[in-house]
Amino acid sequence: MPIKLDGLDRHILQVLQRDGKIANNELAKEVGLSPSPCLRRVKLLEEAGVIKRYVAVLDGSKIGAGLSLFARIWFKTQDAQTINQFVSEIKEMPEVVECHLMAGECDALIRIVTEDLASYRRFHADHLTQIRSIQSIKTEVPMETVKVTYALPLYSK
């Protein structure tokens, strides 16, 4: 169930999505509050689970993880044991940075981050194809990344 956010909460969240490392006094100034009430609002947003955590967003190309690929996956069967086994194994693979169980043509969509196509081929052969619940894998190679954002839209109600 969505939490009711007022305009100040949304403004705070917009700023924090842009810069999660901003000092509280700078955040307060930007949203038009004094530091104590601003910090109190941030703490309430954290306690309510609106702010799940703070992370550093890395440049994959600088750390040998510059290639992002998508794989559409079809399961052998649709039973709970098959799906749970897939989920359990995929969660253990650090190369898989996103996994979505799908309604539609494929059963799952995953995003894999790796160094290059050769390292993906090894990952595919040594790990993905070893998951017993997978019947088929179709890999999609993006030609250009147009937009990547971690900021969620904040709608006013």
C-alpha cells in the first residue's frame, strides 16, 4: 500500500535520488526546511521503508563490467518447484543484476553484466545453461544504451 507523501517529502526524495550523499544541511536548504525537521522527515521516510537503502552507482566500464545483456528465459515447466529452483540459483549469480518473472512470451527476463562477449559466453555455458529448470535462453545484445535511471517518478495525488 503506498504511503501518503506530501510535497516536501516528494521534494526530499527527488533530491536524495539525485544525490544520496548530500549533507542534511544542504538538503534542508534545497527543500526549504531547517536541518532538524528535514532530518526528522528523512528518518521517517527510512523507517517507513520508502527509502530502502543508499548505494553508490558504479561505472561498469571502469571496473570490467561494461557489457550489459538481456536474456529471455523459458522454463521446462511452470510448477512452483521449477520456478523456486530457478529463483534460488539465479540469486546466487552476481553477474545477474536484475531478474523478473514474466507474464507473456517468456518466463523470466534477466539482465547480466559482464566484461565482454567472451566472458558472457563463459557465464552462459558454465552457469546459465547449468540451471536444470531452464529449457531455453535467448540473449539480446543492446546496440546502444539511451537511458538508465534509478530515480523513480514521484506522483502527487
